[in-house]
Amino acid sequence: MSDQPKEGNGNEQRDKSRQSSEEQEPGPSSTPGASGTRRGSSPVDKLQGFVTNLLSKLTVSSPKPKVLESNDIDGIVSFIQSEKCKNIIVMAGAGISTSAGIPDFRSPSTGLYANIMRKYQLPDPQVMFEIGFFKKNPEPFFSLAKELFPEEMNPTPSHHFVRLLHNKGFLLRHYTQNIDGLERLAGIPGGKIVEAHGSFHTAHCMSSSCRKEHSFDWMKEKIFSETLPKCTQCDTLVKPDVVFFGENLPARFFDCMSKDFPECDLLIIMGTSLVVQPFSHLVEKVPDDCPRVLINREIVGTVDENRFIGFLEKLGAHSDFDLGTAPHMFARGMNFKSERNRDIAILGDCDDGVRKLAKALGWEQEFEKLCSGQGQKSTNQANA
């Protein structure tokens, strides 16, 4: 027996519900001393009204076609090998660099934020990366920066997989939250990289009248010698081109984002918690029929209660907020349980995940060659 209501029943029921609620809703009270407020002013009534309006706007639509043949690696491989897949975008976070000895930010006991709390006893570890704090007291940041640079920095298998995508002609762009510059060491051309949060690759004098550029090697030498980096031209503090809290993201991030994501055929997300905006919202910029692959230790980027709470806050702050946007709002984010097979998760360490994918694609020999350092020299020379 079909669960779908008979034609017309749903609309008649909603009309009756609205009519009933309108008839029951009182106008301004005539009782002396009463406030005269309308029903719906309390949080509970506002929520009830929101749900009623939301349900009235929802329509039953036909199921969308499946994006991938299956919700596993085989489905991903089949899609990449098809004529549909020409432009792949990679989004990466700190998780792709941890095997290089670079700590991530949010691991409870080993992440950078945990180390900051122990060592510097700051009320909030993110203070270390606020531009105002840096200008007043830069020493803690440069002391911490030593942890970001192991003596021997080598790209990880995850970086080499992105390089392999480029070699195969698939890589449209690599968007990274990381500031370690390991993508460049892996031989990925600079034009293919968008460093959303900047990097240590270059540094500039903070004097507005100077702005002299300083190299990565120069900055690294200052950091490891525990010498505060001062401009070789005017002796003003030199800041790595890392985006601090309170600074704008690079213009290149927005320029490339607007052009790249509408052209994306496959989005690969690796080693990120997807909690830092606006980077986290990039997963929603691809076309609706673009498959998204998460290679991560845990599921992230899904529609959850945080979106609902945020929506209620917006609803409470703006009485004229358009409830018609709600269905679209809650459709955003990844859904790994959908029968559309659009969002696929490969859970575990990023390096293990890309190795599985490379093997399934028949790229294992080329991939391992890159990981061992062979075949990288020619590309590095070309990018020099």
C-alpha cells in the first residue's frame, strides 16, 4: 500500500490547519493591563510556527538519479575512468601532513592547539594566530613555528597522490588549508595550488612603505636560530604570508573559487575537520550532480544539529527572515546515507586511503614511484 497521500488531501489538510490556527490566534488583548502581544512571540511558539510554515513549503519531488554506480571505491574508480570525469578539485587540511611530522591543529592531546594550551597557558589557543596579538607579541608565534617545520620536511603519500592527479591531467586545482608548503615540494605546480590560509613560502616586511619580500629559506633560518625576523632593508618585523585570524583570505582564493567549482566533475576532500569558514563551505559550491569523496579519519561536513541551531538563531535575530530558504539550507552538506551515491567516505589515515584508491585505479606503480622520490626531479626542475 502506498504511503503517498491521495491527491489533494495534503493541501486540504494544510489549508484546514492554517485556517484553524488563524482562527485561534488572538488579536491584541482587551483585558486591562495585558501586554497585547500576539501568539508566537515566545521561543516555543516561534519554533512551532517555523515548522508549520516549513512543512507547508515542502513539496514532494521525484527522486534524483544516482551519481555513482555504487557507494564505494569501485564506484569512484568507475566514475574517474569514465568520460564524465575531466576536472578534479582536491580540498586538503592538516591531516595530509601529519605523517610528515607536522602536527594538526585539533587533535585532543597532540594537536597544535593542545600544545599551545600547555606551553603558553593562553585562555584560547587561537589567540596565537590573531593578527592583533602577533603585532604586540610576535615571539610566541615564531617559537611555535619551529613545531611546524621538522628538520627534514618531505611530502606525504597524500601529497604525491595529488601530484599524480596532476600528472594524469585530472587536477583542476588543489585547495589547501595548510601553510607548510609541502604541495610545492611534491612537485605540484604553483598555478595549480590555492593556499587558502597563506603559507610560509614567502614573507613580507610589515612596514607599509617597504613590503620587501623575503624567501622561505631566509625565514626558516631565522625561525630555527630563534632570531626574530627583521627586514634586511628597513629592520621592521617580517611576517610570513600566513593568514591570521582578523586578516582577509588571499584574493586568489575567491578568484579561483568562483571559476573552478562550477567546472568541477569530482571533489576529493582529505584530512580536514571542515569547521573553518569559508573553506568548509567549498563542498557546497560544486554542481548538484558532482560526486564528493571524503578521505578522512572520521565523517565530517554533514548536515547536523549545528545548522539547525544556527538557523534558529538567525530566525530569532531577523523577524523578516525568509522561511522559504530553509529547505535549501538544510539540503546543504554531505549525506553519506543517501541512495544517490553522491557522497562517499574512505575512512582511516589519508595516506592509506589514497594508496587504496591509487591501487584500485591501476596507478599503484606510478604512485609508489612518486612516493619513493623517483620521477619527481624532472617536474621539480620544470617548476623551478
